[in-house]
Amino acid sequence: MTTVRFTVTFRFPASPRLDCESYAGLKARTARVSYPLTIATRRHHLVQIANEDRTLVVNAAAGEIPNKRYPGEPKGFVEEMRSVAMKMHPRTQSKEGKRESKAPQDSPVATWEFTVEGYLKFLVENKLVFDTLEGIIHDSTVPTYAALKNTGLERANNLAKDLEWFKEQGYELSEPKAHCKTYSLYLKDIAENDPPAFICHFYNIYFGHSAGGGRMIGSKVSERILDNKKLEFYKWDGDISELLTNLSEELNKVSELWTREEKNHCLEETEKAFKCYGHLLRSLVSPDL
């Protein structure tokens, strides 16, 4: 088969989506490529190569790295958040975990020793956190948060019912600790000034409680210290999997409005989200700390 080598020059007309400076950069990056071709090669293959090259040039003009993929990205940004969150778990609690166990709450949940005192502190502090999250979403005029209202995953009202039940049993409720009040103030601040960071905490708190770990804690507490009573904190109206799927879709839509830098900033906040909520778990496992 005869083979010929010729030179192809790719030049592209100005695009209305590129400003003048970007277009000047695009022209400066116009490539002259030598491409080996057999006589039998079809013309549409050349067109495909040209289109692929144009995509790379446009990405370069926009300052983007072509074809870079983040863990979970093909499935949507929620999967990216899940991937980062799972790595933040201690190895003792998750096969995907990368963190060494350092705190009492890092041990396997099955080994935790629960007390009513510790569990009540945990519920009181969760009540403040969920009141804060749901108050922010309900009262906010930020368009980003509009789709996060009335997801069916709200917990504040359910927690209020549980705390009232404990009071009826004769238990006294303590005030949230200082770290929890500080966390509440922090959530209010980033909700207004740093939405990607706020979405990180929002995701990790709701999914952490609803998707597995939180429900496991509820099951163990019910079995060991509550005579198998299931609290309202662990009840949802509707199918929990469907509710989580719906929220995932809304969060993915929110993230579509972000730049890659904003997405990365959201992911980087995961460590802080784990640290802040970890203080609440410590109240459950070690109430005197």
C-alpha cells in the first residue's frame, strides 16, 4: 500500500465564545502537523483528528489541562466528594480509608461503649448543627441553596421529638459544648461567604448520617442502651435511597456552575468537615472529654 506524508495546517475562525485575547492566543497556538496517511484513509478520519486537535487548542487557550480526570468525576461531582470523604475515614472503619486511627471515635463502631449521658450530648449537639444547616437553607436567598430545601432528609424536627422523649423519661439535657457552638457559627459564615466550602459540610453531614455510618450508630445505640427503641433521628418519610439520589442530582447541578478551582476548594474542605463533626462523635464515645 502506498503511503504519502503531507502537512496539514489547522486554522479556526473566531468563536463568539472566545474574547479577543483568547482568540489571539488561539491563533498563536495554531499548529502545523505532519500526519502520515495512507491513500485508503477516509476523509472523515482527518476531520475527526482536526476536531480533536481544535478541542485541545481551545482548552489550552482557556488555561485548562485537557483530559485530566479526578477520582469519581465521570459519575458527577457528588461521586468526587464521596471518593475524598471515604479516604478521610480511618482504616479501621472503611476499606477505602487512608487515615491512621488516633481518636476514640476512630475505632470500629461495633466496639464503641455507649452511655445514655454520652448519647444525649451527641443528640443535643446534632440538634444545633442541623438547626443551623436547615435554618441557613430555609432563610437563604442564595440561588445555589434553593434546590436544597425540603429534601426529605432534614433532621432538626426529628431530633426535637427524640429530645422531648428523653425529657419525658426524666433525663436532663445539657447545653451544646463550645466546639459545637463554634462549628455552628462557622457554618453560618461559610454559607454566606464561601458556598463551595459550605456544600462540602452539607454533603458530608447529611450523607454521613443517612447513607450508612449514622444509621449504624443508631442501630447499635438502640440495641445496647434503648431496649431496641428506634429514634426519630433514624426515620425518614419515603425511601432513603431515593431521597439521597435526588439530593445527589441537585448537588451535581449546583457543582456544574462552579469552576474546577471551586470544585477543588470544596473537596479540600473535606478534612475540616471531618474534624468538626468528629468533635460531635467524640461527645458520643467519650462524653467527659
